[in-house]
Amino acid sequence: MSVIRTSAEAVVEGAAATLYADDRESLGSVTPHTRVTALNPEAVALRREAERGFCVHDAGGCR
């Protein structure tokens, strides 16, 4: 089994801090998934960009 050390909310910076803030705003807390993916925020941004290519965005969001 692997152990992945994530950053505490008080010390996270930059793009990772934005991911943490998005979770807190929408969910009330930072999820374990966000804590792990925030270790590589550039990959998160690339994934989101790729998803936009598959979605139709309008006022209702991605559908």
C-alpha cells in the first residue's frame, strides 16, 4: 500500500490553493480526491480542458 502525503489547508499555495478553495465553497470541505489531485494542479487543469472538448457549455453547465 502507498502513502501519499498531501498539503494541509493552511499551507497550500497557488493553483492547489484554488482547488482547495473551490471544494470548500461548493462542498464545505476539501475532499480526499482534491487533496491528492492538488499535488499536480497542472494535470487537473489539462483534464478540465480536455473535458470541455466533450461538453456543451451553457447557463446550465456541461451537458
